[in-house]
Amino acid sequence: MSTSEKARIVGTAVPRKEGVDKLLGRARYLDDIEREGMWFGATVRSSIPRGLIRSIGFDRRIDWTEFTVVTAADIPGKNHIHLINTDQPVMADGMVNHCEEAIVLLAHPDKHKLREAVDAVSIEYEPLKPALSIEESERQDPIVWGADNILKSFLLEKGDVDSAWATAAHIVEGEYRTGAQEHLYIENNGVIAEWSDESGITVWGSLQCPYYVHKSLLAVLDLPEDKVRVIQTETGGAFGGKEDYPSTLASHAALLAMKSGHVVKMAYDRMEDLAATTKRHPSRVRHRTALDRDGRLLAMDIEVATDGGAYSTLSSTVLSRATLHSPGPYVCPNVRVTSRSWATNTVPYGAFRGFGAPQAIFAVERHMDEIAAAIGIDPVELRRRNFLHDGETTATEQVMREPVILDQLLDRALAESDYYERRKRFARENPSSAVKRGLGIAAFYHGAGFTGSGERYLNSLAGIDVTPEGKVRVLVANTEFGQGTNTILSQIAAESIGIDYDDVEMAPVDTNVVPNSGPTVASRTSMVVGRLIERAGLQLVGVLHERAGLKQDFTRDEFFAACERLRKQDGEVVSRCRYEAPEGIFWDDQKYRGEAYPAFAWSVQVAQVAVDTATYSAEVDEFWSVQEVGRVLHPVLAGGQIEGGVAQGIGYALYEKVVWKDGRMANNQMTNYIMPTAQDVPPIHIYFEEIPCRFGGCGAKGIGELPHDGPAPAILNGIRDAIGVGFNSIPLLPEDLFAQLNAQESKAEAAAV
Amino acid sequence: MSERRPNFNPRISFIVNGERRTVEAPGMKRLLDVLREDLHLTGTKEGCGEGECGSCSVRMNGELVNSCLVPVLQAEGAEIETVEGLGTADGLHPIQKAFLECGGAQCGICTPGMLMATAQLLAVNPHPTIVEIREGLAGNLCRCTGFKRIFDSVAAAVGKMDASAKTGGAHAG
Amino acid sequence: MRGNAAAHELIAPGSLEGVLELLAGAPGEWTPIAGGTEIMVAHAAGRLREKKLVSLWGLGELRFIEASEDSIAIGAGVTFGDLRTHSGVESGAHLLAKSATWIGSIANQSRATIGGNLVNGSPAADSSPALLVYDAEVELISVRGRRRIAYSDFHTGYKRNAMAPDELLYAVHVPIRFREHKQYLRKVGTRRAMAISKMALAGTALLKAGYIGEIRLAAASLAPFPARLYKTEAALRGRLLNSETIREAQEALMDEAKPIDDIRSTAAYRSRVAANLLGEFLLDLLSAEEHQ
């Protein structure tokens, strides 16, 4: 065993690092954990979207002396969640700005008495007029946030958009809307908090970003860094829904633990998790596009609006990604993107796989098909004529220095889906069939990692250490929640050092043990953190060569022996690396110009859809996804990411609707929030083209979010192909399809009269 | 009729994974909660509380049930199988082996229910078609995998159990 | 789990007689629970008002399927899993077997009972449309004896039925004289599996020389309870089946249907889709007729 140029472990389907526990039912998720003398926590929440709290009443039928009661007044530090801004309170204080906002926290050892107590707290409000949609917020009456309801705005300009209209052969406009989407991880949010005078506060939780929670708790509890400890428990799905929300939940449990003197568990049930936690930002995107006679893009004027909910949370970064993904993977000399995130009195929106890109890509990829129809060019051909290539620049004037193989991906997607033959067949069969079929495509990129200088700001630190028991440990704060983090980082460590995969384990994700290697978001883990682990591994071996007598070609035993020699010198065996920005990454945050992302993943997807004209329901028959994500670190895990992302994208397009009633999610049950089942998800065919990325971990780029970007526009383009009608709003339920067709029919009839 | 005294905490006895267990619990306590809280068998999960997600699936008297919808009184005398009874670390059930090899588990929270649904399916129909696999698992929601590798896992399990049957192995269906 | 198990009493007398005596001794006090697929959902949501429950689960006297020459008797405790796998039900009451396959999931089907489905009385009940177009009867039982009524008379309003406080639904009787009839059943849900019905349409019809001899139509979710579509039937009975009659029947249906907007769907959608499904059924009849 030695260092070698050829990859031995990376790129192979090693067994998942967490082993067999998940299959034996032995993996311990938050709600599986019981502690002696544990109490339970519950939350009394706002029932109106906006208003002043006039009084809080505690019904005398409950013996309140048995309970610990916490309000905003009990917060020792700051009443805010530390994220990008600090406008979101931990608990409402005198005013509520959305339904389900936390007002009172209760703790008690008996879950049932706790339930009764929650019902026994009554809040009297003086309701205020809320803003409940983008349009209502745009009216700026009422003002519900800041001076103008605008949580964030961006202006991206390239060239001179306004000069293009006069000379354009074609001008096409469109408006595209996306609804809220719920993560629906099968494990709800949950934390356990414990306070002791010696150690301070310890929080265990189902979460993505232990250091986000850590930072928030420091401020809320007014404690020093070494008195706050956050530990991730086995997490049953996250998808962004456990990126920032756990900071709120952890603060609640911590406050109850501190005041009660007991360990407190707060685990939401499905009804509460659906109603009260974050969802994907709804959006409205308007396109106005100028093209020449040959269908080449001359100008794109894009207006992006998102609904951010009551507090800013992650709205600025979601808007940023939406802005940067809104022009699509195309060359266009003149681009203007005006984007705004609007505050409304709804539950604050947050991160969800794609993070603004699904919204933006839905709009641009739908719009491309509308353009194609308007000017009479095949939608495939239209895209080819405008694709980015090596050396060309994006809307932010970023030069594509890495290979851009969109044509290749498109060719493969068309070939694998037998696109042209199938469309010919459907054109023949559809007229005599009640079920009409069609094919739709989407082409897109997903910027890997944080935008611009985000990684510099994160300044991540990661490492590898070796225990005296002969285990090599990966030291990262990045969390496994099904996507395979544990496995791929172990692969990279083993590969870069030159030892066996089985000799590597992951250190527990515990802020007392691992450094802050940044959040597990933005598809950055394999690319950015993987690179840190790769460097740490090489660095360790280098040090062992230099100072511990390790030979160039070493055996496993020699490696560990050298480690012990190093331990005698240093007292420990550890190798840490800090993030280093790749060369030539310049980003202007003010002008929104430069290298927006260090790397891009690329994809073309094809959806075959079937529209039943009797029931107006659209289903996906079959789906193909071709992608380039750098080096594929683990074929099974990578495939699983694409398939899972596509399934969620199908839900986003056709099934998952959040029904709102007066600012509250009315369908907060799994019976009524519909995700596709095993009988609904079609066969999904996936194909990887590999071009190793120079600065990604072992050549990898981000993969997790990319697959969720394309299904919605591909599917709705397929519907357009099948029945000749364009739908521009998702989720597209049969009732919506019917309503639009009905309205169009009525209009046509009225016109014919 | 004689005067009936209400019993809010009856003794209820049933067999779990081959072992007789007795609890004292309200008749309307959910079998799911009895398994997790009284018997500390936390492999069976709660995802929705309304029989929609299947993560609480167990086998009761040879049928698949959502344990969140079973009042424990109705489990009196029943034979219940949970994921803990399917296999061990040293003796994985072929279904568990198949899921491990084919990537059928990502975050793992749906996995116990998915394994029990698979066990039920293969007990009733040892050679299911893909259509029958989809139907057999339609009551188990997975948010991570998009189901594809779960279907692959079930197909692989069929192969393993066929092979085991040929050699007379313990897990032959 | 928002319900408090300790606040409810669940007993299992262990025999049908025991249950009936209990209901007779304290009418209206005890709520029967079979498979629990409805009651336990309310319990988990903290919305189970009924404090005293009597279990019907495991009563062999209620879980039977007996096929005779002219009828199938289905005990109220029969699960949908039982129904879909019974060859007699498949051959004699095919639409009922079909409806059993799309109720919930395999795990729901092993617990949900036909008795529970009917007594719960949801307008979206999955087994109801088939039973209505088969002229099914329900048999009610109490200590006072048994009686049979047409299933079409069972539901009397939204979640109200014709049972007396001491009565239990004992069995459903399905006449098997529809083997020659053309049969139709389609459910429209939110997805392919585990979908609460948005609407469903069932039909049985017998044609004679192109004329509609017998026609029975029933729907879920077009009224406060599952019901026959008598006016629509009237627009078809005795008439020559052609595209004009089909169109008139669809109009009659859209007039007769009184669906609502709710969290799952809209009234306009339900009416229109019901009319489309009727068209599908009648066109099938027409083309079958034309091919003879």
C-alpha cells in the first residue's frame, strides 16, 4: 500500500461508512434518545399572521407550578437568531409577524399534561393588516419589514439591455411562478438540550450545521464559546430544512433546559413541523427577451421576485443564487437582472436543495420553450444556438475557463431518450388517444459552493488525526444526512494518505471535537471540504516523511508506526488545513460581476410526460438526466443523489402544493401535502460525463442540488409538447391545468361570439 | 349484565420477534409507542402519525400494518415482527444485505419500514414484478432515494433468497 | 402524538354478542373501532372525542365472505386485503375487488374494514360507488334482531346514517347478477397510491340492441355522501346510446352533481371530471356495442 497516481478508493462503490446500523434499526435518531429524568418541551404559537400581543393568559385549570414557562423576557442574551442578519427573534416579544411564531415555551415531564397546557395558554392579539404575497408586499402598504418590505435586492447588468429592443427581430415576454415547497424529510426536527454549571449548554440535534447553532446559542444565552456544545445526531433527511431552523429550536430547548434544570427534549410532530418550519421561497420571475432572426439571444431583461416570509433569514443568499442562475446556460451580450426578496407575514422561508436556482431555472427554461414556439424554432435547436462554450462569458462576465460540454450532454440526453423518434410516435398517436404524451428538456448549470467570496468568508478549517488505537479520523463539522458525506470524505482521506478505507472513521460531529469546516449546504462538501481533507491527508504524509522517518512506499503498519513516532514528538498526530481560494477568483459584490462560482456542474434533463385529458392529470412516464459534476467519487452515492433530486423535482412540478389559509399552511398533514410514492416516481435513467475539477476534492464538484434544478421546466415543457398549451406556474395540479384550459376555452368562446 | 369496572391500564401480552412480552398500558396506546417506549425497540419510527409514510410498519400476524394506527389492545396475542428481528450484524437478512449493496438506504429513517414492507412482499410473492414491487412499497415514503435503488435492492433480495433456498439456507423466504 | 391514550377506555368483549349487549345496555356511549385506520388518525391529532371504545377487531363472526348462487355476503370486519384476494369477489363483484386495491397501501388494506369504510361515511369512501351500482344491501344487527336495508338508503346526510344507537353494521350483501353488465369504476386521486379520492365514478349497464336497458351510476365526492346519480340515470335509461345521448347525460350529471371546494380539490374540477369519466364509460359501451 502506497501513494499512487491511480485512484484506488475514490470512484469505487465502497460500503457506506455508517455500516449496517441503519439496516438493523440500530441507528439512533433524536427521538430514539431517552435520558433519565428528561422533560419535554412544547411551543405556544401565534394563530394570526401579524399583530400586537395584548395579553398572555394561563388558564387556572392547570397547575402551572408543575411547569417551566419561558417567554422572551427569560432570554439571558439577545433575542435573535444569528444568521446573516439578526432580525429574527428567538421568540415573539410584544408582536407577532407570522402564524406559528413562538410566543411561550413550556416544559414538563409528562407529554400529555404538556399538551393540555399548550391548549390552556390563550393569547389576545390586536391584529394588524398583514401582507401575504409578493404582490401584497410590493404595494408597500402595510410596511411589514424595514422601510420598504424589501429584504434584499440585486442589480446585475452586462452590456446595454435597453439598446437591443429596437433592432431585435423578436421580442418575447413571459411570467413564471413557483410555489412554496416543503422538505418533508421523514424525520421531523428535534433537539435535546442539557444545562450544567460546569459544562454550560449541550444540544443534541437533527441538524446540518452545528456551528450555525453554536453561534446562535452564544448570542441567545450570552455564554462563552467553551460553554456551548452542539452535537449532531443521526439525521433522517434534511435537504436544507435543517440548515437554519435548528438554531431556533435549539435556542428554545436550551432556554427550557436552563430554566427548568432538567434535560429537555423538543421533537416536533409532523403537523407542527409542516406548519412552523421553513420551506422553499415562492417566486415570480418575469422575462423579456430580444433575439435576432436566427434565434440568437440579444438581450435578457429579467425581474426576479421571491417571497422571503417574515424575517430575512437566508433570503439574501437565495436571491443571489436565483439572480445568478436566471439567465440560464446561454451566451447573451446584454443582460439585466433586477431582483428583490419581499417580506410577507408568513413563516420565514429558508434553504431547500437548489436554493433559488430551481425557481430561476424553471423560469428561464420554460421561457426558452415559449420563445421557441413564438419564433418557430425547435426548442433543442434554440438552445444549441445559444449555449455557453469554453472561453465565453456569463452574465457576470465570468469567463468559462473550465470545459463546458453542454452540446455533449444534450446529444447524450437526446440519444438516450430516443427523443426524436418518441416525439414522432407521439405526434402520430396523440390525436386518437385520450392520454397525450410529449417530451420536454431543460439545460442548466448549478454553481458549486458559495457565491463569490463566500468561501473566503467562511474560512473553513478541517483536518485529519490519528488516534493511539490506530484509527485515522476525519475532523469536519459536515454532517451526514443520507447524501454520503461520511463515505466520500473517508474515501478522500484514505486515498490521499494511501491507506485502507476501513482504517478511516469520521470523528463525531461535536463542536468540542471537530473544527468549523463550514455548513453542509450549497453542494460544497465534496468540492471544498473534500479538498481540505485531501490536502490534510497529503500534508500528514509529508510531515511523516519529513519528521517521522516514513519511507516513500510504505505499508499500513509502517504508516501507523510513523504516526506513533510523531506522537512522541508532538504529543498528538493531527493535520489541519484552512481554505485557500483558487487563483484568479475575483468577485465584485457590489456590481455583481466576476467569478460568481469557482466551478459549475452542468446538466441536461429530458422528461416524458403523459397528460390524461379526462382527469387533467399529468404524470412523468420516464426521465433521463445527464450531468457533468467533475469526478464521480462514489457511483452508487452519486447516482442516489441524482435520482433523489429528480424525484423531489417531480414533486415540485406536479404534486407538492402548500395550501395557504390566512397566512397559515392549511394542509399540514402528510395526507394532504402530497409527495410522489413508489408508484408515482417514473424510471429515472442517469448518465455521468466526467471531467475532473482542478480544485475540487479529488476532482469532484458539487452534486447534491443540481438534479433538482431541471425536472420542473423539463416536465412543463413536456406538457406543452403533449397538449400544445404552455403552463407557467408550479405546482401544476390537475385542478390548475383544468382551470387554465377552461379559462382559455371560455375566452375563445367569448371571442368567437 | 354485571357492573363493569373500567380498566384503563390492562395487561396486554404478545410476541415480539419470537419473544413473549407483556405490558400494562392503556388499550388505546399506539402499538408504535409501546414498541418504542415500553419495549425500547426504537427501530420502528414515527414519521407522520397517520398511516401515510409507513416508517412505523411492522408485521403483525403475517400482515403488514402501520403500528401508529394499531391500538395495543388489538395486539393481544399477536405475533409481531419488527426490524430488530430481521437480522443481526453478524447475520444480516438477505434483504438487509441487498439494501446495503444496492444503496437502498440513504438517511435510513424510512429503512426499517421499507425492510418490513419488503419482507412482507416477498413472503406473499417471492418473485414480484417491478409493478408488484412498486405496489408493495407504495405505502412507504422515501424522500432521499427516489425509490430506484430501493427497487434494485428488492430485486437483489429476491435473487439472494432464491440462492439461499437452493442451498437450504435459513432465510429462504 | 397529541391524543392521550390514558383518557380513553378501549375494551374487547371478544364476541359479537358481548358487543351487542354493550351497545344495548348503554346506547350511544360506546364507539365501535375495527381496524382503526380512521379513529387512530383522529386520536393522533388530539381530536378523538369518543372516550369509550369497543373493539371489533378479531371477531370471527364479522370477518367472513360467503358466496352463494345469487349473492356474496361480506362481513363488516372483512378487510380490503381480504376483499382483493378473494376469487369470489373478483368474479362476482369485480368493481369491489378493484376498489379494494387502491385503498391506502398494503399496510392500510390489512387493517381497513369494509364496515369501517361505510360507517365512517366519508363522501369519498372508496368501496361505496361499487356497492351502489351493484344494488348492495347492508345488514344491521342488534340485540333486537337483524334487518336489511338498501345500501343506497344507508347514508342519510353528511356522516349520518340509518343505524340506531344500539345497532352495528353486520354485513354487506352484494347481488351477483351483474356478470353480463358492462362495469366501470375509476377513482381520481392526488397520486397513484395512498390517495384520498377527489372523486370516483362507478357504473353498471346493460344494453339491448343499442338501447340502454339497465343503468346504474354512483359517485364519490359529488354529494355529502356517496350516492347514486338518479337524474343522470334517468337521462339514459331506455334511450338509444349515441353521441347525443352521451352529451345530454354529461350535462345531466353536471347539473345533478353538487360537489364542494375543499382542501383537496375544487367543485368545478370534480364536476367536469365526473362528466368526462361518464363520457369515457358510455363511449366504451358504444364502441363495444358497435363491435358486436
